[in-house]
Amino acid sequence: MLPSRLILGLEGDVSFQKTIKATQQISSLSIGQTSYREMVEYFGTVRGRVGYSVGNWLIYGTGGFAWTYDQFTRTQIVVNPLGGDAPEAK
């Protein structure tokens, strides 16, 4: 709290868990059989606050943003689908 009764705050966090993940296998005539895997490598948030103290009351506003970094992998299980070759993609 500043002498002018203005209140400032900042908070942030980052997590490197690698525990949020999913795998799905898909099969179709056009792409063959593939496996898709997604894993959240890390994510975080940053938030700021600005307020003003009036007697026993606090009027404030807050705002911020969040971000994430994901890894997405496609693995071709059956290479020759009906009608041709499926391209390898990662």
C-alpha cells in the first residue's frame, strides 16, 4: 500500500508437470491408422492488481494472462491406407 492509499499487486506461477497428456488412435480410409498424442510441457499465469483503499473498503481491478506449451505428435501405425500412401507428419 502506497501513502496515497493506492494498492498494487502482482502474482505469477509456472508449472512444469508433464502430467497432463492424452493419446487417441484413429483409423480411416483416407489416412490409415494413426495415433495422436498430446502432452502439456508447461503452463503459467501472470496477474496484476490495482486498488484503492477508502476507509474500510477496497476497490480494485485485476487482469492478466495465461499461456501453455504443448507437444503434439502423430504416429502413422498402418502406412498404406486404402487408395494410396498416407504422409508421415509430426
